[in-house]
Amino acid sequence: MLREICQGNQRGNQEEPVAKAARELRQTSSKTVRSAEWSEDNRVLRFRGKIYVPRNSDLRRRIVSLYHDMKVARHPGRWKTLELVSRNYWWPQMSRYIGQYVSTCDLCLRTKPIRQAPVGELHPLRILDLRWDMLSVDFVVELPLSSRHDAVMTVVDSVSKRAHFIPTHTMVTAEGAA
């Protein structure tokens, strides 16, 4: 398996740190920290005692499916699935992969409880007849200084959507805006 990983990295389809560790492990004279974390027995590459799963999306999906989708597993959620998979297997960014798998699980999405308060009744806004009867006011502040003004007060009519832009100062008070 080490030979395939080292050769696979040359083709660009393996993770670089894994291929580097596999090369170091093949060299019997190398006694680095990586070689202490990596081992091989019966052509199975292990990282810290856990089976390394090569970059094969179908294989990784099948492994996560065993621990998440089976009737015995009962769709345990992201963190429990990660715990179950990581007991025996390892690959780079395994947590991200499992999180994405669980967040797109159809059965989990359909049976997940809604964690929001129920939405109240919708009441329509009253229809206005007269222009400039209801206004909205907003301030755009901390602009570059122009003619001793550094802010703009925006006044918009709710009926006609007509807007007036009034130059002002950032530190304007309510009385000054009125």
C-alpha cells in the first residue's frame, strides 16, 4: 500500500502529508516522528493505530454510511458519527467530510425537529392613501468630508418611494435632524 500511495501522489491524487509519511515509512533508516505515527501491517497503512482511508470518495462514503445510515446506527448525528468512525478509521479532514455527509442526509433533514418558536399570525400593513404620510429615515455616516458635511440623512416616502438626501454631520442630534 505504501508504494501505491507514494506513486499516487506523483499523479496528484493523494494528500501530500500522507504521501510524505508513506515515503518516510518505506525508508527503514528513517526514524522520525512521522514514522512513529504511521505503520503498515498486511499492506494496510495505519495512522496512530487507525486504518488510513485513501482519497476515494466512494470508499469514504460507504464507511460513513455504515456508521450513520444503518438501522442499528439510527442516524446518530454529526459528532456521534465522527466518534464511531474515528474509532477505527482516519483520513485528512474527516470531521468536515462527516459533517457535510450528515448535513445532507435526507432522512435526518426530514425528521429533524424544528427548533424555532412558532410564527405568529401575519397582519397586513395598512394601505396608505396620502403621500408623505409615512416616512422612513436613515443615516449614512462617517463619509469623507465634503462642504463641511460627513453624513447623509435619507428620507423616503413609503407610498411614492421618493427619496430626499440631506447633507448633515455624523454627530447630529434628534433635534437637529428634525
